[in-house]
Amino acid sequence: MPALNQWLPAALCLTLAGALPAAHAEDKTLRLYNWADYFAEDTLGRFTAETGIEVIYDVMDGSETLEAKMLAGGSGYDLIFPGDTVAERLMRAGSLLPLDPMKITALGDVEPGLQKLRSRYEHSNKATVPYTWGTIGLTYNEQQIRQRMPDAPVNSLDMLFKPELAGKFADCGISMIDSPDEVLAVVLNYLGRDPRSAKREDLAAASDLLLKLRPHIRKFQSQPVTDLVNGNLCLSLGYSGDMTQAQRTADTAGKANTFQYRVPREGTTVWMDTMAIPVDAKHPEYAYAFINFVMRPENMAAISNFTGYPTSNAKARPGVDAAMRNNPDIYLDDATYARLIPGKDIPQADMRARMRTWTKFKTATAP
């Protein structure tokens, strides 16, 4: 899942005091484990005010940390927010509680495209509720790109994956998300190969393409917003929310930059963060209460507006900022959904082979 530009240090714990007397606070406490700044500013406070349930919000620093805590058992959390493939592994390991659909009030309101995506996760689809989601695509500074190439193919990966085109934008800065599995999936799909392959010949083809691009890549990073706004980058392969965050930051700073985001016509990866209850949760009933609270359309819309990412409840759309709601590269139609590559829990040996390909790419300095 994507890192928000203003995420806080992992050591931070935010405790929101509940309305109960201190002597009974422990009786109504929900412990959450989620990324920082991944709710609206008033989400947790309003939940506590409405239910009397105190929220202890622990911030995770990475999916690997979340996975390790859950697999070790005894985490102490009542509700966690794993990415789709992490949830798949956790459910396969028996770390998640199968959800009772009768206790969840808005499952039927989940975006139809996400419902189809969720069904493809054979282990975890009965243990998760979609939360936020997005795609990997091209965020770019419109003015800088058009200055260098007025007819730039902004909706195509050719813009980045063809060295003769990438070279036109290298001077204003190109970055790539530091996520080997996602980038390799995009590259392999672009080449007409299995996006999750670890076959020697497939990885060799991906490596050949990437190594030709390496001289044009200025940075590998998962949070390019600051560099985009400051003019240090003009093109980034990364999360869909980067554009929204960059535009908001530029507008606040009074800068005239216009940022755009495109889902590549060749297809790309999609990610989905979820809500899940650990199998050993102390207060699963409070977790259900929080899921139902968050899934209300007005609450989901507020979360979208704060984070810059679409949320799962289709009924929330009318309350989402028009710049997001009306953007066909953020809220997708059926034809675009059909081009998306869902996550996959691939074997460790395959992952290691893919990681070697990525490391060779990152550390190279010439074709």
C-alpha cells in the first residue's frame, strides 16, 4: 500500500480518550494497527464519541512488520489493515478471523469492481473488507512534459519504457516506485508475459528493458510528492494518490504546476488495503463496530478526501471531492478494471528470483 507523504514515525501511538470513566476504559478499548494518517482527521474521535469505545491507534512502518506480528501471534490488536496479498498469506496461515457477513452492514455497497477483485483472493476474501485502493500508473507535471514533447503518449507506458522517449524527460527528472514486485508485474505485462512470472527467460526480458532505462531514472522512491511539487521530478511511475497529493500541496503553496495521472492503456497493477480481525483479537465485537462505522458513505468519503485515495463504498462517491470523483483514472470504468493486474501471493523462491532482477536494475549505472 502506498505511503502517504505526511506519514508519521512508526513509533508513534495515538490514543484517543473515550467517554468512559477511567476505571472501565479497558473494558471498551479497540486496538488498531494501520498506516499513519490513513483516516480522516476526525474519524477516530467521532467513533469514540458515538460508541464510547476508546481507540488505541498503533502506526505500522511496513507490511513486513504487520505480517511478522500476526504470524508470531499474540499481537494484541483487534483490527488490522493489511494489503491484499498480505491478507492472503495471513489467512492461509490461520492468523485472521473469518468474518460473519451478518455482522457487517455495508458489504453489499462495495464497489462492483472491488467485489470482483476481492473474489480472486481465494483464502482471504471471507476474512477482509476492502478499505482503500488504487493503481500503479504515470503521474506527471503537465507543463514540463508538454514543453519537451507536446504529443507525449501520456496514457501509455511507452512514455517511460521506450528509452528514446524516456530520454526526452530525463533532464526534468524521472522516478520509479521502489516496489520490485509491482514494477516487474507492470513491465512483464507490457512485454506480453505473465506479470507474476519468475521464469528465467521472462525475467531476462524484463531486465533487458529496465537496464536500458536505468540511465534515465533519477530516483527510486515510494513518496515522490515533495520532489514533484518542488520541480525535481516531472514523471513518476507510482501510486495513483501521488497526483492528488501533489496537486493539493502545489495549490496550498501557491504554485502553478498542474499534475495529471494516467492508468496505462497496456494495463497495470491494482492494490487494495483491507480491514481484518486477527484470530486472537480480544474485542472482535468492537472491530465489527468500527468496520461498520467506517463503511458509512459519509465516513468513507471523508477518508477519501483526506488521504487522496478512493475508498471501497460505492455510495461514498457523491461525497468525494469532484477532482477525484470525476477522474476516470481514479474511479475506474469496467473497461479499465479489466486491464488491471491483481496482487498474487507468489512462492518465496519466485520472489527471490524477481528480487535479484530488481537489484541488478537498481544498482546498474549503464545499459
